[in-house]
Amino acid sequence: MTLEELNVFVTTQANVGMEAYYWWCTALMVIIHVGFLMYEVGATRMPNAVSSGVKNLLAFAFMIPTFWLFGWWIYLAFPGGFIPIDLEGYGAPWNVSMGPMLSDQATGVFWAAFTLFACTTASIFSGSVIERIRISAFTFLAVVLGSVVWILGASWGWHPDGWLVTRFGFHDAAAAGCVHTIAGLFAFGVLLNLGPRVGKYNEDGTMNELEGHSLVLSFVGLLTLIVGFFGFLGGCLIWGGADLGGWTNIYGAPATLSSFVFNTLMGLSGGMIGAFWWSRGNPFWMMSGGLAGIFICASGLDIWYPGFAFLLGIVAGIVIIPANDFLHNTFKIDDCVGAVSIHGVCGILGMLVVGLFAAGYPAAGDIPPSSFTGQLISAVVMALVGFVPGYGISAIMKAGGWLRVPDSVQKAGIDKAELGLQAYHN
């Protein structure tokens, strides 16, 4: 074998290994949706349990073809803003790159990973609106969020040529901004128009706790979510090849699986401890705090010292409960699982923490180093990318009577009224 033939062989094997890596990352990300389904069904009262599961499944099913039709193209075509760059249709379904005979051993598995990121944004949104949103309305909003809104934000801030990256040095290695903040703020916009569940608020404005029917199912779902997020976070790394020293983050800067696993586990544990302490032993918030601990670390997951990630996790676990109370008391929303606080608030904090504690971190190529100003501007953009369409589109749907089920249906239970089913039988 000649040296040239050996180089071709080594490159081919590396590409095959990369292809297999993202294949299994995608498979693990499917587990996220198993977790979200169990988590949300458990947090739902029994007469609505089936409908909560059905809308999760429908969002997953509709996201895949719509992300193939236009979602992947949006990511590749709009890094400069609202005007698409000329990519000769790369990423569009009629382009040869989106067919079965791919020669680059990358496009299909990258599309699949990004599709599952899109499904994750829909599942984040899903839990906040259970028990009173129309299934068809949720499915439409989920497609808007997953196949249009989040991926536009990702094109701006999670693409090496994105304008937030090239102008402001935006650093968001594991998608605290473009996934969690956008999904959390999209949910917030919808919640303002959707209104609370019947019985959530009394006439004097005081709030009632409407507990789900199975706390144990929610526990299992939350822990399953964490398993799935290892696929999500692994998919945030790019194999750059030997020339770039192996793994890189999404922007092309050196990164390692070791940094990701150190900081994921440390943030998780810190969040669980912080939330358990602040809530005085509430196990639901303890597990939610574990997720929040991962999300607050996500923007800098590639660079944090593990001990610092643990401290960030504790902060996230403490913050989510008063943040959730503030949002409910101030805006009278009904966020059934605390998604706006856990994903939105901690996503924003995660972006800002990079600006505070990792300013000047060198990035790849000609990308400016991170700064607090750049992270702040980018956080505002990500929040608006989520909130504006979430609020605007749901306001139109509300005016047309398409957003919320009638209160009589809600009282009877969506399962029997709309689906003719019930979750459990005697």
C-alpha cells in the first residue's frame, strides 16, 4: 500500500467512525423524548394524561419531514441574517446532498442530529402548556418552533459563519441560547396568550397547586431525559480531523468529550443539590434542578473547570424556584413544569456567565474572542427570537379561537372529550 493509499484509507475510516458516532448520538437523543413524554404525562392530571403523550408523539412525527423540507436549509442559508446566502440549494430536499447516495458520510447524520435538536425544542415547549392547549394548535406551534424559529437562531449563533459569532464572538458550545433560551421564551410568549388551567388561580389572585397524577413517572422521565442529553451534548461536538487535532466545538475551536462529561455531571449534581436545598426536599424540583444545572453550564461546557461547573449548577438549582414563582405571580401564567425558568432563565444565565468568567477566550479562525457585551447582545437576540414569534403567532391563533380548548372540555378531560380515551382502566 502506498502512502497516498494509506492516507485515503485512514481518512475513510475516520469518516466512517464519525458517521457512526452521530448515528448513535441521534439514537440517544430519541431517549430525550421518551423522558419528556414520561415527565409530562406524570405531571398531568389523570383525565389529560393521554393527550399529553399524544401531542409529544405528534410533534416528533411532524418535525422530521418539516425539518427535511426546509429546516436544514434554513440553518445553512441564513447565517448572515434574514437574507439567504447563495448555497445553490444545498440542504434543500431537491438537492443531491439530501438524497440516499451521499458521498460525504456527514450530511445525513448531521441532518438527523439537528432534527432531534429541533424535536427537543418542541418537547421543552410541550410541558409548559399541558391540559388546555388544542392538540392541533400545539402541533402547529411545535413545527414553527422546531423547524423554523430555533434553527434560524442556530444559524445566527450556532454556525461558524453566523453573524452573532463573527461580529460578537458569541460562544454557546452546547446550545444554552439557541435551544433552551429560544424554546423557553417561545413557551413564555404562548403562555401569555394561552392562559392558566381552570382552577389554577383564585379570584383574589392566589395560586393553587394542580399536582400531576404520578410523581414517580415524572421522576423516571427526568432521569431518562438526562440519559438522552448525553446524546444531545455529544452531538454538539464536531470531528475536525487530524489537522484540527480531533474534536472541536460547533465553531471549530478545540474541544473534548472529557470536558463535556466532566462539566455535564458536575453541573447536574450541583443543580440537584441546590434545588433540593432551596425547595426543602421537594424531589420534583431536585430533578428539575439537575437539568437546570446542565443548562447553565451549556454555553461554556467545553471550557469550564469542573469545580466551577458544580458551583454554577448549585446557582441554577437555587434560581429556578424563585424565578418560576416570580413569573407566575407577576404574569399569572401557568407553566406546568417550570420550563420557562428551567430552560429560558438558565439558558440566559448560561450565556451571560461565559461573558463574565470566560471573556477573551480565544476562538477558532477569525472569530472574535468572547466578551460580556457580545454574550449580552446575543442573549437578547436569542430571547427575542423565541418570544416574538411565540407571542405573535399564538395571539393570532387565540383571536381565531384555535389555541385553547373550551373550559368545559378541560373540566371533563381532553382525553375523553377529544380522543375518546382514558389513560387507566379499573
